Amino acid sequence: MKKITFGILVMITALFTGVQAQCNQVETVTICDMTIIDGNSDSVPDGIINLYTEFNAITGGSMSLATGTWFDPNFNFALDETTGDLYLWDLDNASELITDYQFQLIDTGSSCPDGILATVNLILGPFSGYARPVLNIDDVNLEACDIGSTPQEQCFTLPDVDLFEAMESLPSPHLNGAWIYNGSSSNFVSLVGSDLTVNIPYSPGPPLADQETFELTYVISGIPPCDVTLQTTVNISVTRQVFSGYGQATRICELEILNGNYNADINLRDDEFLLQEDIEGVWSRDAYGQINSPNDAHININTLYQQVIAANGLRFGCAEFEFTYSVDQRSGVCEDAESMVLFKIYEYLRPFRQDINVLTFCEDAPTNPASIDLYDQLEFTTEAGVLFDYNSNEFTNWEFISGPSRLGLISNDDVGYTSSGTVNLQNAPPGNYVFEYQVSPGVNCPSDDFSGFTYAPNSCDALLNDNGFCNAETAQVTFTIYPKLYAGEDTTGLEFCETDPILVFPLDLFTLLTTNGIDDPIYKGSMGTWTDNATGNSISNPTTFTIPTVNNQQRFDFRYATLTANGCADTANLAFTVFEAYQSGLSDTIVACDNNAAFNLFDRLGGHPNNNGIWTGPNGFTTTDQNAMFDPASSEAGIYTYTVPDNVNVAGDILCPGNSATITITLNQSPNAGMGGLYAVCKSDLQINLRDYLGTSADSGGTFNDLDGTGFLSGSLLDVSQLTQGRYNFQYEIQGHSSCNLSSTIITISIVEVAVPTVSNQTFCAVDGATVSELQVSTSFDYNWYDTAIATMPLPRGTVLVNGEDYYVTALDVNGCESPRVAMTVTILAIDNNTCESCIKDGISVNGDGENDAFDLCNLPVTFPNFEIDIFNRYGTKVYGGNNNTPLFNGVSNVPLTIGNKLPSGVYFYVFNPKDGVSKPFQGNFYLSR
């Protein structure tokens, strides 16, 4: 069946004939030229058709707003789902398949599958667009700037123009066509989609504007019955962007100027300073009096230097100069260009050296200063009355070159550095020391952020140029510390027992002297002498000195002195006292049983003990002399100690401790196997330790026997999870000393099992926000729920259930015993399931009365915590996007361009995405009233 609407062929094909279909009746509407559609019949084309009208015209039916709402499965955002108005001009592409544009009439209250009453397929013919009106006599539709024409911008692949900008926007052309370049210009680079890229070459001199016009055609084809090919041709005028060149940045050291390298003028246009610039540019007047006219490009570096010296003196530090070259744009669509040529002059470093008076010291001499500053040993250049000293902490460094030690010198890369270069002479090792002071040229320009750089021809990046820096300056500082012959440290107040190993003959007196750990070892040569301070006599044998027999105690007092050829002296005093010691004999160990005869402990001591000691033992045992009788039947086992008196000094301090010896006695008694008994154990305890059931009096070290042969006993550990309900016997045995009898006891374990609960898979609606407390289980006991088969902590009853998740239940009896775990699976149904109804309201009233002022999602955020929701207006424009972290929709937009706007009353559409990895997104609509 065919009909003519608005002068356009509209083909309607009914897939069902005879009686009108009641569910999903499919019809096809064909519109070959959308540009003349006048939906409101006001003689002005608007591209709007009504799906109700078109469908009723086909079927002779009476579908209306009350019948259902229209839905666009492809979300083209060109359909008013309530009125059925379809905005053809908002569809991006011409039809390539009959199903490209498909719209469904849905009544959720009907008995049709998914509520679909009808489907309309739209075949939309091609539209190649209208070219913009020409701008001039050359029929140019669009002017553009060749942004990639300069040497620098050719480093980037950027299109010069989007060809759709040459088209009118209402109606806009369909986007699934193709652009064709109608020419053969060598300046054409590429055409990618609608992006045109050209390269307009630079031609020095008039005409100043380098320009070329390119003709391009947009072609698009349709499918039957709109199988036509349409095309639109446009002319694009592209003008080259001017280029002011690569401005170079140059460093110059003052010495180069003083050496005459910059006496002659330089031309700023030379490639050394400005590269690949358009020649039509001009130079701006500078603040230094060098540029006299727009075409004057000559400057004199020496003249600039003299200006700096005149203004700042010899210690000018550094000075920077800028010269600007600019080229005006050639067309209103392009921009002016400007480049900067930079110079920076740096003051050079004057030399410095060490003072002619070289310092010398004696090692550890009392007259030595604690420290010296190396900086004070330097002489700096004075020029024309100006001192060129460099005491910066940032641009200097003291470096240790050679010598036995750094002497605590802090270098520049260490915390606390200063240019003073302080070195510590206390305990400094002898030797020749060399330190170097280094000064960086940056000392004359502390705040320098100037980066020298150059561009090579056709370069895309600036290259760092390290040339032009002034040289660093260095000088060394040296001094000498002559060594002493180390005599050791004063060592007095030493006290020894005569048995001290250090006093064993022959005694080396040098070994008694202490050292500082730095100047070791002590000198023992011919330039050192020992003297007895008590007699004044020299000691000829200090390394083989013999201690005479000591009666109670004896004091020795000596002095050791050294002297070098350079006059460096050192001395050390040595004084010590030797005390006599007593002997207590040798220790012994005795193993006894409680039926042995009594014996005297003193008789069991080895060696040659003195008989002036006393005994002490367990629980306050003591004697007044050397005799101590021990009876195994009544005495206690333990350690008995025999002690002889200490030898003390006049202050009462123990100098030679009295010796002690011990007799250790062990008594063997019959072992205790503990008490057995009957014990109830939960099978859910998994594993128990039988040792815990022996009682605290049981002795350890015995073994457990599996009397019933369960096979689940390992050592003292019993795996009760493998045992069935019943009683099992185990024996504990322990063997004492060989003279003692075997001890044993019986432990009976009664296994308690709990019946397994009955549970099945359960289903809930997403809108209910169901929790663990709502899970159903059949058991006569209490029960616990777990999230895994091995979890140790039960789930809280308020835990929200998760779709597709497995849960595990155990029965729990009054004794706390658990049954084996039983698994079940939870299913959460989405609201578009026939079993569960939506809890989302179909309207909100944003009137500030505190009721229904926001788009409430009921329990859905609880069930789907990762959800996302998008809300669109009747034109398919997104006005709100939300999730669990955003406020509910209250009639105010929160998306770019319209954020914060209060939205008008009307129908809005939402798409709710659960984002739980299982449930599918669903959609709906609601009415917003104010």
C-alpha cells in the first residue's frame, strides 16, 4: 500500500495482512527527502513526523497516547517517546540497513511479550547538506588558516579545517558519506574523514598573503527505495600562517668579549641567532639603543657589555638582553607571529691561590687549634680596587684531595656545607693534607634561570646549548701534621687478682696501657723509655716484667715517655695493684635415688679447696664451716655451693673475688601420669590435644597410645573431625628413672555430633534489600551463616544479600557444637522481572513542601551499591548522572553546560544500570512537576 505525504514518497509495508496483529506488528516507513517534511503544516519544513499518525495510517487503527509509549532501542535521542514525534533532522546518518532506525510501541500492561505492541522501521534517504553562502567573487564557502605551514608547526600532523564547517547546520548533512578532493595541487596533503590538511608554501615578497582555494565534494548514497546518490561541492580558501622564525638563546662569557671576539657588529637575522623567519617582519626598538629602525637588525655585544660595566661596575654578575622580531598576519583567519632573540653575558671568575705561609702542626699537640677554616688560607684577586672573593655556600665546594682523613670536611652535596671549609684538628691523624676549593661560574648569577638553546634547520625541538659558560676556578690548600710516637693513655687505678691471665709470666707492661683507638699501636722502639716512679730507676725489661710473690696485695707505679726528631713528645702513666686469691676446689654432679646413704659434700669437691669456706643450698640450707652432710631420704635435690672469702681493697671493694664450687644433686622420683576421665568433645572442634585432659599434676615426656585403633592420633593431637559419634579410649604412659615404675592413665573421649540443617536456594526481589536475617533454614537448633566454606567468623544478620552468591549454614547446639556446613545460592531478581515490581515512582513534585521532592530509588542503592543512573529530557539530552555518591535527582541538572539549571516540568527518561556484573540495565520515565 502506498500514500503520498507532503509531496514525499512514503512506502508502508504491512507484514501482517487480514486481521490487525495485536502484538509486535512490524511496519516500514520510507522517507527519501527529509528536507521538505513539514510536521506542523506551517509551510516551513521542520523534519518532524509522528509515529502514531504514520502507524494508524498504515493499519487503519487508532493507536494514541493512551495506548502506550514509544521507545528507541538504539537511543538516537530524536524521539519524543510520549507524543511519538520523530525529529528526522536529529538522526545522524542515512539508512544503510532497513533496521538502522527501529522504534517500538510499548504497553507494559499488555499481555504482549515485553509489552511490545508494534515496531516501525524507518528508511531515511540520504542528504548531502547545503553549502554555506559564498564569501567573495571566487565562490569561496569557507576561509581557513594553514596552521601547519610554518617550519615549527610542520612537526605536528594537525588538520587545517573540518569540511563540515563549510555546510549549513539546519538541516545538517548525514555523516555516513565521503569527501572527495577535486584537484591535483601539490599543496594538498591529506583528507581524512572530514579533516582537510594542506601545506601552503612560503613565497617571499608580494603578494604578502600565500593562499590557495581547494574544491571538495561530499557524496552520500541511500538504499532502496531511496537508492539515489547526492553530492554537495564547497570551495575552501586556505591562507598560510606567517612565521617569525626560531629565536636562538646565546650565552657569552665576559672573557670572550675582553678577547675581542665581539668587537664587530652582529646581524640578528643570521641563522646563528634567528632561523627560517619570514623576511617581511620588523624588529622592535630595544631598551639598549641598539635597534634604530624596524629594518635595523645589527647590534654590538661589546657596546652592550660596556653599558653593563658602566652601570654596575666590574662585579656585574650577569646581564640579559632581548630583541623582538615580529611578522603581521596576512589574513583575518590567521594570527601575528613574534620571536625573541636572547643573549646573556656572564662575569668571568678571577683566579685565587693559597697563602704562601704553609701551616704545620704536631699530632695532638696541646698548642694546636681545635679547628681551622681552609677559606682563610686563600688569597683572592683584587682588580682596580675591587676584591673578587667567592664565599658562596651554593656555588662553591671544598673537596678532599688526599691525606689520611677528611678531618670532618663537609662538601657541597652534604647537609651543613659552608664555604668556610672548616676542618677539625682534634685527634687528627698525621700526614700531608691536600684540599681543593672549587668555584662554579654560577656564583656570579645565583638566580640564573636562563637556558641556552639553538634550533637546527627543519628542527622540531630546541637543542640545549651548553656553550658560553665561563670556566670554573679552583685552588688547593695544603698543610702537614707531623706524627708523634704514641705512648698510650694514662692508665691508673688498675687492680688485679693474682690469678688474672694478664699477669701470667712474662708480663708485657705495654699490654696494660689503654689506647684511644685512633693512634694505635703504642710505639715500642728505642725512642721510648720506662721509669719506676717509686725508685726513679729505668725498667730494662718492660716486655718481660715478672710479678713477685704477692702477700695480700702490692702496688706498682711506672711512667712511659717518647720524643720524635721533630720535637713531638708523648707520655703515659701506668699504676696497678695485685691481690692474692683463695681456692674453693672443683665442682661435681651427683645423681641419686631416695634410698642412698648420707655423705659429706666437702668430700665430693675436686682439686685442693681451702677449708675456710661455708656451704649454701636450697631453701636456706647453710653451714658454719666446710662440712655439709646430705641425706637423700630427707634432703632436697639442687645445687649446693661452697664459697671461700673475697680479698678486698681498703675501700671494701672486692678486688679478688672468692672462688665458689658447686655440687649439683639430682633425686629421681616416681613420675606422675596425671588423672584420666571421660570428656565430651564437639566434632566441630576439628582437633584437640590430649595433653590438655591429663590435669596439671601430670609429668610431661610420656607417650599416648590409641587403644581403640582409630588411626587419627598423631603424638598428643587427635583429629576428632574424622571420628563418628561415640566413645574412644587413649592411654598416657611415662617412664621415670630406671629404678622407678612405669606410670599410666586412661582418657575417654566422647564425640558429640550435631544434625545437619535443611536449607534450599532462595530468591528475593532487588527492591526488598534482603539481608542474612531473611534467609530460611530448617533446624531444631540455633544456627550461623558464613560467606565461605572455611570462614571462621559468622555473617552479621544485617548483611545485605548478593545476587548469585553462595552462603553456608551450620546448626549450633546448646554446648556450642556446630554441624557440617550446608551451601545454598541466593538469586536477586531485577525489577524488570515479571515476579518483581518496580518501586520507583512515576513522578516527583519539586515544590519545596518536603514531600516527593526527589527521585527516590527506594532499596535499589542497597542492593546495587555500584549502580549508575542517567536521566534524559524529552529530546534525548542527558540532564543528570548519578551513583551512590551523588545526591538524588531533585529537578536540577548536574551535567556540563546545564549544571545547576532548574529543569522545566515534563516527562523525563531514566536508564538504571545495576553494574553488579549480572543484572541488565533497565529504563523508565517519570513526570517532573514544579
